[in-house]
Amino acid sequence: MSNDDRRQDGDLPDCSECPLMDRRGFLRSAAFLGAGATLAMSSVANALPTIAGVRISPEEKSFPIPAADSVQIDKDLDVILSRTGGKMFAFNLACPHQNTALKWDQGKTRFQCPKHKSIYTPEGVFVEGRATRGLDRFAVRKDGNTIVVNLDALLQEDEDAEKWNKAFVTL
């Protein structure tokens, strides 16, 4: 029995009046949905003050050192800068547990993963939650009134604890 025969018998609905979407319309709708999801995911990163650095080389970027303790983000590079206790750190924006964008809780002065609630100090030290290590730190150096972040040197606490522990500059 063909579809036309079943349609006449009432087994299948007549779809000739259905508002089918052409390929271009489908792709446009999918793009809008994807953009909406991206905006929703980036809302976590929007909670942090933004900063833009100056590219020194393909692997290094320079940022002004803030005058006081603070946390800032370079959204383009997913880099968090944290000045705390006379030290300056640079972290990857992603939680090391499942790469979710971190949130800064100014009232409690800590980083928190919104997905599984892992908590980190302003120095990137793991406090509690599902993660098993501190925030991934970039190697940094001081150059005058700037901090230079080596974007090719991302250090994990569990893989190279000695370098991870030294990945900051004293101000």
C-alpha cells in the first residue's frame, strides 16, 4: 500500500498543507539557536570585569597590572587575571573538571564553577567540589607595570606541581 493509498484511507495525515521550512530557513533558525546558546554560556564570563591585553608575540600577551586586588578577564583569550595578596596570577577561564566557564563571587572572594560547584581561592587553589586540582595557571612574568602571560605555557597542578606553584609574580 502506497502513502497516497493510506492517506486516502485516513491512516496518514495530509501533509500538503504543512508549513515546511526550506534549507535556508532551517539553517538560519539553527544559527539563531546556536547564537542564543553561546550568549547563555558566555553570561557566566560576563560576571567578571573585562580587560584587553596587548599582543607581544603569537604566544605572549601583556596586561596592565591593576592598582589594587581584583579579578579581570580577557574574553578573547579565556584568560583570568587575579591580583591578590601582593601576587599576580593568570588562569585559564575553564574549570579543570569539565571545562565550564568559571564565575567570580566577589562577596565571598572566590571562583566557583556553576556546573558542579567546585570552589577555588583567588590564587587558584582548589577548595572543594568535584574538581581534583587547582585552576590551570599560565606562566607569567613582570615587565615594568605590566604582566606578560605566556599563552603557550598552561600549567596543571597535578602534572607539574613545582612549575604550577611558581606561576605567579610578586608585586
